[in-house]
Amino acid sequence: MPVRVGALAAFAGTVGLGTISAGEAAAKPAKPEAPVVLPGNIEVPANLNLPPELDKALRGLALPTIPRPGVAVKPASGTVTSGYGARWGAHHDGVDIANRIGTPVYAVTDGVVLESGPASGYGQWIRVRQDDGTTGIFGHVDQSFVREGQRVTAGQQIGTVGNRGNSTGPHLHYEVWNAGGSPINPHAWLANRGVHL
Ligand SMILES: [Zn+2]
């Protein structure tokens, strides 16, 4: 049925041209501004009553939009030795994954590195702005292969498991902080992305 196939192709072409015409796109009203997150966990809400120039300048500081929302991987392979919650009379803000020093540590989602370097208690940490505006914290890492401002993708090796800082044995300590800077349960956050430790 070559005629019918040809007619379908012509029809599809017409529809395609009609829907993506530049004239139509330009005629649509401008979208309202979306909330954005600036370096340092500063949130700019959707509707900020600032002069347009100032609003635009502020949003220009936002971290780049991250593609592939929702794609997530385990931060490291190994044995979960401590979960999120009460531990030893205090609150454990992350999940501990024990493995040998040198085991790869991976970016959990696409994101941007906020910090990589020494940190009290964590020994050495890597903080990553994750694809949903949360911050992933990777503690006690032995080596870091990333630097501040670097884009990373889910599953990219960013460092290695270590035993630095306040650590009782080689493991990765992984935390997730919400946009407000408070730790949230990483098990639940990961499970929502189909990742089960
Ligand atoms: Zn821990």
C-alpha cells in the first residue's frame, strides 16, 4: 500500500510543521518564572516581586538546568551498616555503606558539585546539588575526582570510599539534604527513585 504510506507521511509532515512553527511559539504568552536554586541553597521563588531587571539578574545566577530528572543510582556498593535515624543516643543523618577503601563512589543523580574537600567529622566530603534541588553529601571519601562547579551525571565516579574523619571503619556516609538545608531520610528518597540499598 505505497499510496497510503505516502499520504500518512505527508499528513504527519503537515502536522509537524504546523505545531512547531516559530510564529505560533512566539505568539504564546511568556511562561511564569519557575523557582530556581542558587549556589549555597538559596531558593528564588516563582513569583518574586522585584523589578524585572533585578529578578532576571538573580535568576541568572542559578545553577544550570539538569537533564534526565529521576535517573538515580546507588552511591556505592557495599553493606549497609547504619541507617538514618537514632543511633548511639544521637541522630544519624545519613546511611552508611561499608566497603573497602578505594571502592568507587558515584554521583546518585545528575548534578553540580557544590564542594569537594576537607570537612569536620566527614574527613573529606563531596557535596553535590542533585537533580531535584536536594544536596547529596558523600562523607569520609578517600579520594575525590571532582571540583566545585563541575557537572556530574548519575553513575559517574566522583570519588572513592575511605575512612577519613570521624569514622569507625572504611565506609561511605551518604546524606540527602532538602533545599532548606535539613537532612531527610535517604532510604525513602532513594526508594522514590527506584534505588533500594
Ligand atoms: Zn554515617
